Amino acid sequence: MQPLYPSDINQEVFCSWLVLHEHEVVGHPGMCYQSPLAFWLSEVSGHVYGVDGSVYGRATWEYRCWLRLPRWALLFTRRVEAWSWCVITGAEAFAVLAQVELALMPQVALWHRPGAVRVTYAL
């Protein structure tokens, strides 16, 4: 089976997975192989994946070979790692993912108003 590349890590598919596991524990924030994203990657690939900061990879890979997370996954991971609870449910992870989606959403509606000034923030 091929490794999962950053382009294969789809936010909508991850979102659907979280909804399917709404009332279940989907991870332990701060634990490389037990984060929600790591659980999902492992389930869809059939291999054990870990997520560590800005990178992810199979447990069998050397760490230096791990790949960079897509932007949305990086922001999701950062927010989940700040989670103060021991475990996170699908519903809780979904709420975090919704915050990430809002943070990445272009402010098109505001930008097109007459007299609007565009302000962007680095995330």
C-alpha cells in the first residue's frame, strides 16, 4: 500500500470520520501515535501513523523521512495539542476542526463590500 502524501490528507474526509465517531474517544492530545489525526491516518491507511508537531509519518519510517502536514492539519494539530483534557471525542475534535476552517476561510464577503479594507493575519 502506498504512503499517504499531504495531498491525500483530505479535510472533508477527516471531518466525515469525526462525525462517524462523534461520541467516541478519537484520541489523546499530545501523544504522537494517539492524536485524532494519527488515529484517522492509521485507520484509512491500514498502517500505524504518528503526528508530531508539523510532520506525520508511519511508525516504521525514520523520523527524518516524515512528511509535512497540510496547513489545515497543522493548525488542527496545534489546537488539539493545547487541549487540556486527557482524551478528545469526535464531537470535540469536530469543533476544533470547525475553528480551523473558520480561521482559514477567506474573508471574501467582507473584502467585496464598498470601502472595505482588507486585513490579513499570519496563522
